[in-house]
Amino acid sequence: MSPRNRADDRREHARLLAAKARLAADVAALEAEFRAAKTPRERHSINEDLYLCMLFDVLFDWQIEALAKRLEGPDP
């Protein structure tokens, strides 16, 4: 892997870690909103958002793991 590609991968890895942290904060806020929701309709809507967050979390984990493995490879 060229040094430029490795640097790009490091930046992307850092960006994904930051996105995952922001997602965790969003999930915490949604969970608090869910607990405060008064109607089933509100809870259903929030639950759908939480489901999408879960999907993004899995996607970020997969991408972070793939980049980490690529970065573990030998330097050129």
C-alpha cells in the first residue's frame, strides 16, 4: 500500500470512529426521547430511528474493522 493510500485510510478510519461516536450520542438522545414519549405513535417513530441507527452502527463497525485490517498490513 502506498504511503498516500495509507494516509487516506488513516483519515477515513478516524472519520468513521468520530461518526460512530456521534451516532452513539444520537442513540442516547433518542433513547431518552423514547422514554419521554407519551403516545405509541411517538414511540414507534423513535423506534424506527433507533433501528436505522443500529444498522449504521453495524455498517460503521464493518468499515472500521476492514480499514483496521488493511492498516495492519506491511508498510511499503
